[in-house]
Amino acid sequence: MAECKTQKDEGVKMKKLEYSVHSYSSYSTTYVPENIKVDKSTDQSSRWSSDSNFPPQYLVLKLERPAIVKTITFGKFEKTHVCNLKKFKIFGGLDENTTIELLDWGLKNDSTPETFDLKCSLGDGEFPCSYIRIEPFQSWGPSFNFSIWYVELQGDDDSGRVRRAAQWLEQYRDIEITKLCMKYFRQKNHMDIYNLLQSATGIRLEHPLLTQLFNVLVHEGDYEQVEQLMTNAINNDYLAWYISQQDYRPTWTPVDTPGPRPGMRGGHQMTLDPQTETIYLLGGWDGTQDLSDFWSYSIRDARWTLICPNVEYVGGPTPRSCHKLCLDPERRQIFVLGRYLDQQLRQPEFLKSDFYLYDMDSNTWTLISWDTASVGGPRLIFDHQMCLDSKHSKIYVFGGRVLTPSSGQSEERLITSSSGGSGANSHINNNIVPLSIPVSLPSSVGGAERFSPPQNPSGSLGNAAMPSSPSGLAHSPPSAPLHSVTVGVTYEQIFSGLYAYHIPTSSWEQIIPDSNCTHARHPIKSRAGHSMLFHPELRKLYIFAGQRNKEYLNDFISYNVDTHEIESIQENIKSKQDGCNGSQGLPASGFTRRATIDPVLNEIYVLSGLSKEKEKREETVQNSFWVYQMGKNQWSCVYKNENSGEHYWSKMAHVEPCPRFAHQLVYDSVNKVHYLFGGNPGKACSPRLRLDDFWRLQLSRPTRDQILARTKVLVRTAKFQELSLCDRLSALQYLQTSLSELINHDDKEQSLEFRRLAQHLFIGGGEGSPPPSPPSSSPLPTTKVSLSGEINARRSQLYKDLTLYFPQSMTPPKQNLQDIIRF
């Protein structure tokens, strides 16, 4: 019997799958299981509700005909509900009693329907289902019963494809059963039966390299040859998969450069030219005024160069902050759009959205448009995002706050503000019709790049830039006391939608207007202070986080620029629980995060800014660095430092950057290095303070040599333990020589483990206790038979440990035949 290999059908269009309720655990009064077939979000009685929360509670759905089930959608009630499922599992299969786990997840306690991808493949092929079993485990309200409002299944029920998938599944099952039998006979050393079964079926239990490893280790006990086989595996990249699964380790390095360098600032912008390995920096806010200096940093030469102290004087943009840069490496051009204006400047004559181009080769500036809104583009915005699609010569601009005149009542939607609030979470709108009700509250609105909690959002203690000319800005003394705001009737903030600028034709197109509502299944809200990245191969924009009015967003959305398909990634995302805070191990809600992308590695990197933890009322500024792996659909926190004491960060000044926001981060995708410059440390005692430090961040996984060293330590530790069973003097000599040379004795953890091995070799328990045994071993065997069994068991365990370094496609099944037999 040859191993089966099938390919999944590509481009198959999914359809809604019809089903009936086959069986259920229980139901309450009129909340019958059949209610889940109808989506009535406004009808509180249109749901299935169990009559108990004691497991097992379940619903079994029978499909109208077998299908490859791809997704499941849960509809919800129009309001949050205590009976919504916080945790559940879904199983599926062709037989009701033989199912595969398809999903282990939970619903948000809101009114938005959620769609999840279901596991539908094993190995290289897809499998069909006739039954879907939903098992709730926990509701959002403690001790409440479970409720499901609506369930919709999507998939492929084409009879031909389903028949092929069923045939493949049967063949796959036969192969896996055969492998389990082979594994069992080899474990019991019934090699004649093992070889006969392999010869008769043509099925291999594992990759030939692992078969050789098993024979050399378990049967022959040749540990030196085991090390050589692991060395060959490393050299042939068999362990590349394992290395790619390891967490990154961050290394921060301060970049000290000779000569002139940019001064302190926040709200500046940086972009990187990958061809020349040059970083460009423009403008920002130094705590007192907007800047218009233009710098470049050569990564190769490790040197800053001042291109121009004031680009306004050479035809470039006026001094500004909260703008955005976008670099086109093919045309050798940099585009500049947006800026923040203080309240006193928001008069119609100054609210023009100018759009500039810088030619890197000729060192010249060009004004593309005095006002993009007049030619179909966005209005004057700040805290937005820009991305380049080099293939189609387009720039995508999404979100950002729209600046409007302070008395522009006709352009804004009227709402009534609250006169209360607390802490930094009390947001007061910039556009106010005054009432005589002065209150003292901190405000955290305005340009996120220039926010100095709890001071004026511009960070200038109320300074308002006053025009000296249409193209220049000056600053007046403070005009208002700290924390003093006026509350009354306000006008809701306006946010910009998604626009595309076509570079060759210099034309704008609005793709998606501003939206504060939820799409049928996938929310996409305009916002400010968010992140947006473009993946040129997948043709997708990735949008996440930010703030809209008082709401801190923690969604994660992709938008396909070719098909216009919107996907809410956060609904079905995984996370490593590794000690970093955030909802379910995800980055905390927040804004002014900095994000980069590596399209080759299919990874997104996020450095924190202002964050809002759900468990806390206040905003926090703290250091954390996250990695999103697209292939695994998983977030990992690879770095976090929650220290906030000034004394601590003074000591760490040359070790790692202090927490901040309004900073800038760029990524050198060739050398896999990030660069961080400046920002606002958010010190209430020094609201004008900005930073001018420059840092290099290297993310690294264990090297091949380091992984090989790990495997050698495993092998030599196992040999030492085996020697200690028979000849303790030889074991001691081996420990002091062959094993010791692999140990980094300066590493506390390695040194401690090494000492434990020596202690177990010599130190016994108490009086009358049996002789001591090595770590994780049983008491010394007293007969040759038991000694042989002990050695075989130890070698088999080492083999199992070494297989963890190889991809699953090369290894034996993880299950054991004994696990199937239950008593």
C-alpha cells in the first residue's frame, strides 16, 4: 500500500450548507435547538439554551449531505448576553461517534456575528463531515446556562470532491493505523513483525534518517554516531522547521554616531530606502514648536547627514508633525501628506491638505497639490497611515483625524458631551460650543503624536501656533491654565476613510468612506493613531489598533486591494501565553503603536505606544514588542518591560530604550534590523520633554550551532545517565570531560543543572535509602533483565526527545496503539 498524497482543490467556491439538528443534550422551555437555524438578532427567544451548565452539553448537527466544512458563523443577540459562549469546542466527522476536533475557541460578548475557520484537512488532503458537534464549556455569566442564537455552516458539498475526499480519508486512516501498529511492534522489539508489515504495505513509519537514528541509538547504543546523525540533520536543514518555531530574542543596541544628528522630537516621520540602506527623517514636534528639518542616516556609514535645516525654504513642506511619509524605491521619491494644527490655526484658509514629493536623486521638492480634497483626495488629516503598492504605483491612505474649523458646526455631527469622566480616559473634543461650566479634567485628545498626558494634546501647555504667513507657523505664549477645559455641546470628531493615489496619473480615488458602523460580518472603522501595512505578495493591507473618539480599538483587519475583500483576522487568532499582558495574550488596545512588515518571512512586528489595558482605567506607556506570524495566525510577545521608575530607566539608559509614544520605527528588511528614534516619554512632570535617542533592535532565533549544542547536551546527558547505572567512575569521568565541555558554566541555569547531575551521582537520600540514581531515573535495576529494560526505556525516551526537533511529516505518529484501548 503506497502512501496517499492528494492536493486540495483550489479556487472552490463555498456555499451555505443546510443541516438539521440531529441530537442535543438538553434545552430550556421554548429555547429549542431548532431556533439556531434562523437568524433573529432582535428576538431574545430565538436561541437554543441548555437547561444546565453541567457538562457535557452539546448540539449535534447533521448536514443535508456530506461536505467539506470550511467555516462556522455564530449569530448573536443585538445586545451583550450572559449566556453567550465564552469557551466552546467543535468536532466533526462522517460518523457521529468518530469525530475530529475542528476548533477550540470562544465568542466575544457583543452583538457582532463571528466567523471561524474550521480544521478541514489532515496531512495533504481535506476530509468531509456529515456531523458537526458543538460543545459549550463556559458562558460569559458565571453559573449561567449556555445559549446559541444562530449557526451557519459554509463549505463545499460538490459530490465529486466530497467522494474523493472521503476515499482519501479512508486511505489516510488505514496508513495511520498501520503506522501505529509498526510503532508498537518496534517499541516491543518485535522487529520481525515490524519488518514484515513494512515490506507488505510499503509504508514507512518515519523518514529514513529517523529510522537510522532509532537503530543506532536504541538498538546499538552508539551515542557518538547519534551526534553525527544530528550534525548531518542540521547541515541538511532538516531542523530548519524547528528553528523557525522558536521565539525571537530581542537585542537593543544604542546607535552612537559622530557629528551632527537630529535633536529631540516626537511626532516626526521616518522612512527607509532599502536600495541605498538610508533612513530619512522629516519634521516633528520638539515640545515647543513644529520642525521642518530633513535628515538622512546611512546604515552603511553609520552617520547622520542634515539634508536641509528647513525644507520650507527650498520648496518643501512647512514645519509639521503628525504627518506621514511614503517612499517609492523604484521612482526614488518620497511623498509627504498631512499635519497637525493647533486649535487657533484651524481657520478655513489654513485647512488645506498639501501634498509634497521629494526626489532623492535630484534633492528637489515638488508641490503635487495645494489641497488634495479639491482633487478627490482626503481633507487635511493627522495621525493617519500611508502605504505604497509599488507594483500598481498606488499609495493607500487610511484613517486619521480630519481637521475642521473650530466653529465648523455645519460640517460635523452634533452630539452632547459628558460633563464627567475620570483620569486620562476623559476625552474632550477639540470643537466646542462653550458653556459657562468650567471643570478641571485631564484631556487626552488632539494629535496623538504630540500628546503629553495630562497636559494639552500638543504637548505645548496650551501653546497655539499662530500664522506669520500662509506657509509659516509661529507660536504664542500659553493661553490657558493646565487641565482647564470647557464642556458643553460638542461636535463628533470626523475621521477619514480609505483613499488610493495613482502616482502616474496623479489622481485620487475614495475606496471606502469613513465608517463607524459594523459591516455584516467584518468591522472596519476609520480611526487615528493606528497601524497599516501592505503585503505586496498577498496584495493586502493590514490595519489594526488605533482610537476612535473614546474607543480604543483592538481589531485586526486585512483588506485585499484587488478583490476588496475584508477579513477580520482577530476573530480567529491564536496567541502564545508567554507572560505579556493584553487581552487573551494579544497586544493591548492602544494607539501610536509602531508596526513594520517582512513580506518574505510573512511576519508583522509591533512596538507598543500608548496602551489601554481592559483591567485598568488609565492609559499606560510601556515597552513591549510583538510578532504576528501570518502562516500560524499567531501573536507572540517577545519582549516586555513594565518598569516605570525614573531611577530604573536612568540605569538602563544604555541598555534599552525607555517607554515612549510618538516615536518612529523603521525596518531594514535586508539585514532584518529595526531602528527607533525619539518620541515622547509621557512624563507629566516634564510635558515639553522629547527624546533624541537612536536605537538598533535585532531579533534573533537560536542559530544552527546553538541548536546542535542543545541536542549534543541531550545525547551526552543520556549517555552519562546510562553509564551511572553500571559504572559510576566512568560516569564521573564522562561528566567532567565530554559533558562539561558543552556546558556554559557562566550560565546560571546550565551550571545549576550540571551540578545537579554530579549531586545525584554521589549524594544519597537518608540512612537505609537505596543508592542514588540520576535525574528522572528509577532506582537502580537489580538484575540484568531489569537493567536492560531500563537502558532500552531511556534510549527510547531520548529518541522521542530528539524527534521533537524534526517536522511532523518526518516523525512517527505521536499517538500510541495502547491509547486506543480503553477499559
